Amino acid sequence: MKAFGAISVLLFAAAFAAAVEAGPALEARAAHLQCTIDFSKGVATDLMAAVPQAAALQTQLDKLDSDAAQLQSLASSGNASAFNSFVFSTLRLDVAAANLAIVGERVKFGQYGVSAETRSATRGQFTARRAAFSSCNSNAVVTAGRTKVAYMNSELSRWEGIASDLASKGADNAALLALVGQARTNIVSPLQAAVDSGDATGVEAALRQYCLADGCMLGSNFHFYAKANIARLNAIADAFEANATSPAGSRVASVRSKLAEAQAALDRVGSAQYSGGQKAEVWNAIAAAREQLRMLFREMKRG
């Protein structure tokens, strides 16, 4: 029974949940987006100062100030889902509306009687703002890449710790360690190379291309957390089987069936993002396998 007790501890590890790339990664993304907000705000501010008739742009500035505060709040919260929803459904629309309003005011320069001198000055200010945006954007992109690499390495190190815990409880951790190695080679290393180059364009492309979990719309998604949980639960099932008596065989077979179901569903996804009900199909099967292992332990404990 001691062997079962040691193995059962693995079922209650915090590793089960599908992690979301949040925390510092969201703060880096927020800094990147702040460059865009600051550019639009700066251009609008310059225009209002030079052309008093453009005072209506203050409404757009107020919205952007509110959006910037909300962006920072969501980044600090670590809620990736809420952050993404806000960026796509609110922030991008408000920035687009502000830029459209700026263009609308510039179109009215003739109506406002703006002098050639003032027009030239606003063009110079716009050029300076654009240069500042380019610098801000480049720095933010590289920082975002560096932060994401650090986050991925931290997560993979955490899973190496989980693998060590498996081994200490008598389970085979080879498959899980191999998976960590594949993730480092296929996802982290190419992103690290882009970051090391310092080229913002390359880093931005790599951020879209290499995702540890499921965040790349058109890139390569490793689906590490699903794969890692399948490997972990298979290792635990092997350890149970090695220590169990024959009545446990059918339960272990059922666990393996669920994990095979999860793996088959994941194979159909490939390196794409989940679509439709694919995510639920994968994770529901993983959850069912975990629950069956917990039931097996309870049965063996009652003995």
C-alpha cells in the first residue's frame, strides 16, 4: 500500500490544469500596445494644440486614457482571456476610431483656415511621433520576445521538476522528459534565436510562429500542456499497473483507453490551434483518465 500512496500523490499535483501564458507575458504585450496608444494620443494632442478647432479630439483622448488604464489592469491581473477580449473588442476599435478622427480633422484644415506654417509644423510633429513609435515598438517587441522565452523556460523547468517527482515515486519519467526536450528544441530555441538577433521584425514573426500551448493563429502550436498531462498520467498508470493486483487491470485499461482517445484527438489537431470542440475533446478525455486513476487508488486503498 505504501507504493500506492506514493503514486497517488502524483494525481493531486497542480500540474493538471492547462496553463495560460500570462503574468509577465501579458505585461510585455501591454507595453507593446501602449506604444500604439501613445502614438495616437500624441498626434491628437499635437493637433489640438496647433488647431484649436480640433478640440473634439479630446473625446478620443479620454477613451484612450481609459483604455490604457484598463489594459494595465488586465495585464496585472494575469487574466489572458479577459486581456485578449478587451484588446480585440475594445482597444483596437478605439485606436482605429481615434486615428480616423485625426484624419477627419486634418481634412478640415482648409475649412478651419489653417496656415501653411501650421500645416508644416504638424507634419514635422507627426514625423517625430512616428519615429518615437517605431523605437518604442521595436523595444517592446524584443522585450515581449525575451519575456516569453523566460516564461517558457520557467514552465519547462517546472515540468522537469514534475518529472523528477514522478521518478522519486517510482514512475518512469522518460516520456515526459523527452517531451520537455522537444518543446525546447522546436519552440523555445527558434524564438530565443530571434530574440538574440535583436531584430524586432524577426522577433514579431517568431512570436506569431512559435507557441508552447495554443496561442499561434497561423503558426506552430506545440500543445505542451495537453501532451505533458497525457505523458504524466500514462507514467502514473504504468506505475499503478506494476504495483497492482489483477483486479486493477480493467481500470488501468480504461485509463489507457481515455489517454489514447485524448492523444488521437490531439493528433487530429496537429500544430494548429484548437477549433470547434477539439479542446474539450482532448481535455475531457484527460480529465476522465485522471478521475479513473483516482478511483483506482481509492479502490486499492479499501483493498
